[in-house]
Amino acid sequence: AAIVFASGCNQSVMTAGRDTAPSQAENIDVWPTLDIEVKRSAEDEARVKALLADMTLEQKIAQMIQPEIRDITVEDMRRYGFGSYLNGGGAFPNNNKHSTPQD
């Protein structure tokens, strides 16, 4: 097995006792500079501020939680109003592979 040590970007990499130059994928200098900053909108900022002002602390926390669907009930969903639900990797509502959307 090869031992790889990397120290910082754009430096040599020691692989199994020998130095090699960084590949193009490792060379940060070839990566483009992206200008993708989200542009601020006073209207959007005011809307977000108003929404957050109307939410309780419990609602804000629930929006940041993403529970696994097999670990919560419909009552939990209604009570807490989670931001989203994990439904994958073999998880099914009530552990029933043939659950319907209503489940």
C-alpha cells in the first residue's frame, strides 16, 4: 500500500518515498475563479426578516432538523414541522416497504 502525505495546495506530494509533481486536478492555480455570489435584494431580505420574526424558536429549530422517516410519526411531522425528511437508503414509513404516500 502506498503512503501519501500532502501538505498544502500546489506542493509536491510524497508517494511511497518519492516526490511527484501535483496533477492538474490538484493544482489550484488552474481552477477558474467564479463570481457566483448571491446578489442581495432588499425585498428578499425584508421578506426573510418578516418570516423569521413570525416564527417561534421551536419552529426555527425544527426547520434545521432532517429526521429519518422511519424514526418519526405523522404526528411528529405535524407537531414539529421539520424542514425536510430523509427518505432513502432502505427507510420506509412504519418500516413497510410498500407504504403509500398517505403513510
